Amino acid sequence: MEIVELARTVRERDPARPSWIEAVTCYAGLQAVLMHRLAHALYRRRFKALARAVSHTNRFITGIEIHPGAKIGRRLFIDHGMGVVIGETAEIGDDVLIYHGVTLGGLSLANRAGPGGKRHPTIGDGVAIGAGAQVLGPIRIGDGARIGANAVVASEVPAGETVIGIPARPPHEHRILTGQPVGRAAPPSPGYGLLDQPCDPVGEEIATLRAEMAALRAELATLKRQAANQPGVPAAE
């Protein structure tokens, strides 16, 4: 039964290690996925108004809004969950982790923005999406990728790569994670989609600019000394 599979996933991936009863009764992400299964089944049978009613009830109860048309794979773990929005043409693979405040949204108001009317992202297997991240448009997030908290992603992310920031990009050039398992052997939850080692691309850029400025000042001081030592050349003020 899927409820058992989802509860097992919660117990395996949540560091709090909840009991079976807690996982089933107190995790909104688990309940949201199960209610979405009903809404999606109704949507596929063209009971769209009833499907939207189930989806709306799901949002009211769990704080998670999943359009009935979205396709969700197995063992999706929505941790905390409040404020998650998943659009109509979004597709989510197996063993995906999504934190609260995440949006899988579209960039176009047109009904047919991409091939087959695709307007929302496709999330590969084993992806982790940090809190507050916005994944927008008919893009693909590769298997095992990580999206850091509050990142805004509007372009493809290769498999196994980590992106952070606005717009989202790798924290280091060609920084690719290795050994990211996909499937039932998924590791415990990565903290909000971040790397094991903290990274700050803005801070790195500022540090680079400071180093260049220090080098330029040293070079300017050297030129001033050389000019002062030449006869007939007035010293620089």
C-alpha cells in the first residue's frame, strides 16, 4: 500500500525519526500526496470540477496546493509542506524531497507554452528542493540534483548538480556532486537542498573584488615609488 511506502519514506528521511503513527497522522506531505492520488484519478477521468474540489480540500487541510493534473512519482516526501504549490503540467519523479514554500510554476499565461502544452517543470528522480525555492517554466531538473533554499530556477539543471541563488547557478564552476544515489537507497534529507559544506557565491565574488582591489592598490603604490625616484619627476600627491 502506498500509505505504508510513504510512511516508511518519512521515517527514513526525517532526522526526527517519527513513529509509524506520527508519520501517518501528523505529516501533511504524506496526506497531501494521498489526496492528490484521488484528485488526479478524477482529473484523468474528466471529472475536473470534482478533482479541483478534492484539490482545494487538500490545500485547506494540508496547506499544500497540488493541481489535479500534476504527475507525481513514488515516495515523494514533502517536509513541513506549508505553502508548496505544484502546477498543472508539473511532473515529479521518484524519491523527491520538497521543503516548504516551494513553487513548481509556469512563466507563461498561455495554455500551450511548451510542447504538448507543458508550462511547468519536470523534476527527475532523487531531487532535493530547498525551502522557498521557485522552479519555473517547462524545464528539466536532472536526477539527483539539489536546489538550494530560496533559489529561483528558470533554466535546465544537469543531473547531480547543485544550484543556489537568484538566478540559480552552481556555487563553483563545474561543481558536480558525485555518488548521489537515486531510488530506494536515497539518503537522509539534505538540509534544505544545500551542500554538505556551506557556500556563498555572493561572498566569493566580493572576496575576489577585494583581492583585485588590493592588488591594484599595491601596483599603484609601486608605480608612485618608481616615479618619485626618477629625477625631475614631481612626487605624486
